[in-house]
Amino acid sequence: MLRERLAQAQKDAMKAKDADRVAGVRAILAALKQRDIDGRVKPGSENGISEDEILQMMQSMIKQRRESISMFEKGGRTDLAQKEAAEIAIIEEFLPRQMGEEEVRVIAAKVIADTGAAGPKDMGKVMATLKSAYAGQMDFGKASGIVKGLLGG
């Protein structure tokens, strides 16, 4: 389970006195704890958010850090950009292998056929299916562009 892997990674990093890794794993655990607290209002989520939601949370953490890297580089703060890149590497260690663009295209085409999506108005239905089936395995920002292209949007 991902929660246990994260907790063990934090312990291992603390034992190894790897401050950067401790900080990266702690950032993930802090975001997870906040999502667990926010999600407690939903029925059936007393034990925290699901694995899929954890994977989606980690994907959005990576997206935020990539945006930060862009801003830091524009501002000439390469030191901070490198720190963000290091955190991305730590987060990615806990994600399943990411699909390539061609894999996403094939899967998106199959989901479009399976759902009977006919045009841009069906994009939400296709994306919801992809997110539920492939959480943490694909970049949904890129997948969105691919789906839009396939649907003729």
C-alpha cells in the first residue's frame, strides 16, 4: 500500500540523514494528511482518501512543481528550480510507470469507442473514464489534449 511505502521511505530517509529526501517525503505526507482531513466529510472515507486519489494528488503536486520551476527559471533562481526538480524526482518514485504519448493515444481511442463519444461535448465522459482507470499512470493534462484532438475539438 502506498501509505506504508511513504511512511517507510520517511523512516529510511531519516535514518540515512538525507535531509532533502526527508523534506520531499514529508511534503507528500503533509499533502496526504490534508486531503484525508478534507475528505472526511465524504461518507465512507473515514480511513482517508483512496489509492487512486493519492496518485492524483501526487500528479498535481508534480504539476505544481513544474509550474514553479518555470517561474523560478524566469526569475533567475536556478537554485530553487533545482530543489523543485529534486522533489519531483522523489514524488515520481512512488508513482507507477508513466505511459508514453502513443500509449495514451491508443487507450484514449479505445475509451472513446467504448463510451460512444462522438464529439467535444463528450470529452468530460472520456476524461472521467481515463481518470478512474489510469490514475497516476498518465499525465491528464497531455491526455486531455490527445482526447480533444481525437474528438475533433
